[in-house]
Amino acid sequence: MQGPRIFDDVARVAQGAVGAASGLRTEVEALVRQRMERHIDKMNLVTREEFEVVKAMAERAREENEILKQRLAELEQNVQNS
């Protein structure tokens, strides 16, 4: 009867080791995430929302620039024809 009991003990030890490894994994992931966030904060990066706002502003400025270039060309043409 000693055999089945040893298997039960080994199974309990293995189960405990798996649980400990899972807990350790969770702690390591949290620590890595925390350190990465700290490093990213130090890099002074912009958020996605800030990037999108600036991108939209640049697109509007580019469109306005094209309109002004066209208007300037038309005015120059009018001056030359006068």
C-alpha cells in the first residue's frame, strides 16, 4: 500500500510547484510591466490621441497651403495679364 500513497504525495508536491510557478510568473509579469511603464514615462512619448490631433492639424495646414499656392498662382496670372 505504500506505492499509491507515494504517488499521491508526489502529485501534491508537483501541484504545489505548479501553483508556485504560476504565482511567480504573475509577479514577474507585473514587475516587468511596471518597469517598462516607468521607462516609457521617462521617454516623454506622446499619446496616440495627441499624435492624431497633431496629424490632423498638419493635414489641414497642408490643405490650406495648397489652396494658398493655387490662389497665389491665379493672382500672379492676373497681374501678368494686366
